[in-house]
Amino acid sequence: MARRPQPTLLPVPDPEASPAAVLPMPTPIPTPTPTPQVTSAASRSLLAKLLLERREQVLDAWVQAQARKLARDSGRRPDADVRAECEALLDALQSAVASDSIHVKSPEYVEVTRLVDFMSMDRARQGYSPTETAIAVFSLKDSLLGVLEEVCGDQPELLVDEIKKMNALVDDLGLQTFEAYVAGREEVIVSQQQSMLALSTPVVKLWDGILALPLIGTLDADRTQTVMENLLQAIVDTESRIAIIDITGVVTVDTSVAQNLLKTVAATRLMGADCIISGVRPQIAQTMVYLGVELGDVVTKATLADAFQVALRMVGADVASVGRI
Amino acid sequence: MAETTSPVEGAAVRPGTYPIVSDDDVVQFRHEVRAAALAVGLRLIDQTKLVTAASELARNALEHGGGGLGEIGPPETAGRRGVRVIVEDDGPGIADLGLALTDGFSRDNGMGLGLPGSRRLVDFFDLWSEVGVGTCVIIEKWAL
Amino acid sequence: MARIPILKLGNNLFVTVQVDVDDQLASTLQDDLMTQIVATGAKGVLIDISSMEIVDSFLGRMLAQIASMSRILDAEVVVVGMRPPVAITLVELGLSLPGVRMALNVDRGIAMLGEALTVGGGRDGGDHVAG
């Protein structure tokens, strides 16, 4: 079991309170004092102040550092949009740092991580490797280092402190680009898998009001989801009353396959259609009985042809009874 | 055929916290979860599953937890795009967690909490509960 | 307080459930339906849920209850228009609503209610085998 992240209990909110009253007052950014003793709170806002006051300088240096690294490593020239992308990220970073948080996972950094994720996927699309994108983000360090040295070169303790914080922050951002890249690739893979699943579970219209779904291979959890989605949509599109699910091509019918079949039958029934399961071999019948799988009212037939006969009868009977009203 | 939706350019899940102390709050919370799912570009089936799961949890908090709080935000699972929903209450807590989470598919485990069902609807499910203290459930649905 | 309207057409009652149903509204609908079945002597109830994007376990159980109670009052209930994502989600929740008759759309639903009114109810046993 999970444990709750914070041990503090939340009070039940007062339904009378207006949302506006609940927002906290923004804390003012303290200006760094010229005294040699500097508190850590003021140090964080030094970075924020620099990002604000030296914005153009930081941005230019960063874009140049990226261009240098890119040319050196792969002989490429950066896209014209790079500057705009970096500008947006710097602005978001400035707001986040100014909020006195340096944790990339905190809510203050939502906009920053969103832009980093977007940058990562955008660059992947342009043909950058994930390493190149990460290096581009890491090169922000060169730019910020330069500015920090200028501003507090004469206060070595403050300089070291600031460099540590800045370093940790940019490292997190660089790593974020990798995570985003991996997640992006996974999305592509899963979406391709789903397309393949959809292609391999075709729904065929046998007759007016009768659909057939020949299953081949396995009927695992993912496949079942695709099958249900395709079949139910087909029922809506064709206004079918019967769905014949043929399991001749399903190699193993164990408990989970049987449950997935029953799930599909149940979902079909909720759409006002009935299922007939065909291709039930004697061994399957035996397995189901041994496993205690209850098929209930579901009609089962040995062959698709038999199932089709039954289906025609069912559909034919409907037409006759409607005519009687 | 499976439909694909692409996320609205530049959209993200705006974090929000919502009280759950009345029937209307549950309906409202469903709307907010739906809006978040739409903003992130979840497929319709995934939107439906997420909102339904959130509805189950919100109702639990209201009926068994004496009212609670719902939060909506981006996932915390590394690199995942999607929606994270947290529902927590200071209610009596769940005495038998094992029973509450027993996944007997066609069997309602009798606790009426719908937790195994909600768990099947989402990609990430985490639960904390302590008798006399409260319950907190965290779920995530990812854009895949 | 808002109520879901119930229409009477012939021997049947018609209900169209809107999108946002909170628990209170659902309970009120159940009460109103039972009252109306008795008051009008209706033999059929058609519940159109084609606008519902979300049906959670509470609403699912409510539909099942309405069907059971109506049957006791000698009326048949048909629920029509369940959307595919809703059907898949309900089944995943473990709710297959076995006691509730379902139809794809209003036309089919009316046909089913008509069938239920024939002597003996249900389809006749005649064989209409093609070819």
C-alpha cells in the first residue's frame, strides 16, 4: 500500500469561502544587500534577479553556446526558432526561480517543465538526438556561469553557492529532456502497437445486422480493449444486432482469455446486441468446465457457419415481429 | 476504429483543488477532471475511464469519508503526459484494505467502494488509509 | 429543484436523461418513475441515455434498480443509446447490468417494448431460416 506524501491532515474546506480569498499574497523578492553576509533565500533570488536584469545577455550567450556545440559535434546549424524557444524557457525559468523554489518537480515549475518537454519533442522531430537536446540545455550553464562570475566574482563564497544551485537546477532540466524523449518514443511505439492491434482485429459485416470478429492469436488485456472499442463502434456504425466472435484462431483459452471474452460479450450486450461465440473446440469446452467458467446465456457454436445460421434466424425473427406492431 | 486526438498546442493541466462536500461538488469535480483530460488530449475512452474513476473516488469521499478534497494536476510519473487526480478525506479510513482492494472481477467485493473497479480503469493507482485518520487515493491516466 | 421530465406516449413512459445527473436527481427520477408507472398504468418504460458521457457505479446501479422495481410493478424497462466508451467503462467496473434490457436506439427500444406486450412476451418461436 502507498503512504501519503505528507503526514499533515487537510481541514475540510469551508464551502462559504470564496476562492479569491484563499490565494496567498505573493512574497516580494528581496533585493540582495551589499553586506558580505548573504542568506540562502537572498541567493536564490540573485539568480532570479540576474535572469531578469541580464536577460538578453544570458539568452545571447546561451544561443551562441548551443550553436558552437552543435557545429562542433555534428556540423549542423540551429533552427531559426531556437532563439524564440530559449527565450520562452528563460522567462518561465525566471518566474519559477523567483518563487524561491529550486525543485523542478514543484508546481512553480509546471510551465518550465512543459516547455522543456515541448522543446525535447520538437527537437526530436527536427532530427536532434536526445543527447544533442540535453547538451543544448546544459549549455545554459556556460551562459549563467559567465554572468555569475561578472556579478559576484569578488565574493567567492556567494559565487560557489550560486554555482551549486544553478548547476543542480540546469542538471535537472537536462535530465528532464531525456525523460520527455523516452516518454515521447513510448507514445509512438504504443500508438503503433494500437494501430497494429486494430489492423489485426478486423470486424466484418456478414449480413444486415450481423457482424463477425475472427480473433487470431491471443486475447490479452490490451487486445480486449481494442476488440471492444472496434466492435462496439462497428455495432453503432452498422446498427448490428448480432456479433459473432470466432475463436478458432485463439490458441489458448485459459481463465483470463475466458474472462476477456465474457467482458466483450457483456459490453456488446450493453449496446443492445447479442454475441455468439463460434469456433469452440471440444478441448475448449472441457477447459472452461474445469476452470469453472460460467458462460451463462451466451450461445456457443462449433463453427462460424453454424453461428451464422443462428444469427440469421435471430435477425429474421426480429423483422417479422416488428412487422406485427 | 481507434480515434487519435492531438493535444492542444501548448496546453497543460492547470493544477487545481476542489472541495467535495456535496452532490454538486461531485458533478463539478467530474467536469474539472474532464476538462483536464481534454486539455491533455486523452482519447475519448481514456477520458471516460478517468472521469468515471474520479467520480467513484469522489463519491467515496463524500459518502464514507464525511467529505473531502479533490486535486487535479499533471502526472508525477517520470516523463508521462496525462492527468493526475488525488481524492482525500479525513474520514474513518478503511479497516480492511486487503478486502477493499480484492480484485474478483465479476464479484463486487461487498464493500461498495468500487476500488478494484476504479483501479482497472487507470494507469496508476496508489492508496493510503488509516483507521480514524483518513484516506487518500492517487490515480493517473496517461496519454499513450 | 430540477427534475428529469417523464413523458407518456400510449402505454409507455419516456425518459431522456441529460448529461449532468447528481445523486439527488437520480434518486428523484427513480421515485418519480415508480409513481408514474402506478399512476398511468404504463407497461413500458424507455430510458434514453444517449446523452450521457459518464455512467459511474451509482448511476449504473440506479438503472438496475429502476428495472427491477418496474418489473415488480408489471412494467418493462428498456435502456437505449449507451455510448461505447460508457459500455466499456461499466464492464471494466464490473457492472454488466444483467437485469436491464438494452437497445441500440429509441426505435429499437420501442420495438422491444412492443414485443414485450405481445401475448406471452418475447419473440415467437417461428423459424425464419434463410435458404
